Amino acid sequence: MVALLILILISCNNSNNKPNVSGIKVDVKIERFDKDFFSIDTNHLDQSLNDLNKKYPSFLPLYFEFLSPINPMVRQEGKTYDDAVKIFYRTIKPLADAVKKKYTNLDNVKSSLEKSFQYVKYYYPSFKLPAVFASVESFNPDDPQEVYGTALYHDTLILSLQMFLGNNFGGYDPVQYPDYLRRRFNEDYIVPNSVRSIVNDIYPDSSESLSLIEIMIERGKQWFLKQKFYH
């Protein structure tokens, strides 16, 4: 993989000289987990969660464990699953409604992701393209990665749509999210930030053990790949 990256750096030094990827077939389906989860019937929670689990057998456990506080509330606070789900649901539902209103569909995101995935497959044919899920979660400003609103977890690309509601969205606390961050909180950044997550998976950050010059070089390599993957 390192050899391929060097080859890319040598042979493709013009970022505007994009290869022809029209023959690379990519079909992206963005699963709207956000819509389905925040449409459950909390008066018939067991049946609703069973139905949701049938539709999202891999993503629902991931959401409960890492993207919401539901499992931690059960383990650490002794709440029942029903209570934990209902508390989280009530808390986040207004935010989910704002996302639903803004993103009635993600057709533009889908087509742009497909183009970027074509470039990924052009340069890295063996890379397994991820399943894509749209999600809504609570704000977590203590996590510096949250500001990007996307994450690649194994073979799953997560689009956290609450981070793309527009820089003027009233839910963004200007103390936690200053102007220079809020400018990125719009639809135009969903795909570039998704590409960033993929680049970080292909070429992980190893800066902790590096000198400043080495960090700059590593960051430059990551930036270069981002330019190649994003059209």
C-alpha cells in the first residue's frame, strides 16, 4: 500500500488531472436509520425495536453501544432498556425532526459519494467500500472528531446528520462550536468529510510517535489522498 501511495504521488502530481473512472461501477445506498429510529412507536417499544433490529441487524447494536447513551445508561445507571430508549428518544427527537425537515432525501450526497468511491476503487481496487448509514445523535463537543460528522467503523460509514444542519442552526452552541467550525456544518461537507474518514482508514494517523517534520509529511500524504478521492 505504501508503494502504491508513492506511485500516486509521483505519477499524479496534478490534482486537476482526474482519471476516467466511468467504467468503475459503484452503487451507494444510504440507509436512513435516522428516519426509521425516530419514527418508532414508543407505546409499543418491544415490537418497534424488534422490527428495527430486523431491518438494521448490524447497525442497531452499534448505535445503542457507541452512538447513543442507551447501553451505558442501562449498564451504569441501572435503567431498563425501555426507559433508556424512551429518555434518549425524547431528548433527541427535536433534533431528529430538524434533520428530517432539512434532509427529505440524500440524493445529492448519494451521487457525490458514488463518484468519490469510484476514485477510491481506482486507486485501491481491493478496498472494500462501506455500507452507508445516516444517523442522528446527541452533540458531543468533547470529542474533537465529532466536528467532522462522519466516521468509518470497520465496514460502516456513518453520516451523523445533526452535524450538517447549516452554520446558522440554533442548536450549535457558539461557545462549543465557534464560527470557523460552524462554517463546515452544512451539506457541502458531508462527502469531503466522508472521504476524510476513508483516507484515515487507508492511511491511519501515526503522528503520536513522530517528530514535527514527520507529522507534516504524514499530514501531507493524507491531504494528497483526499484530493485524489474527492472530485
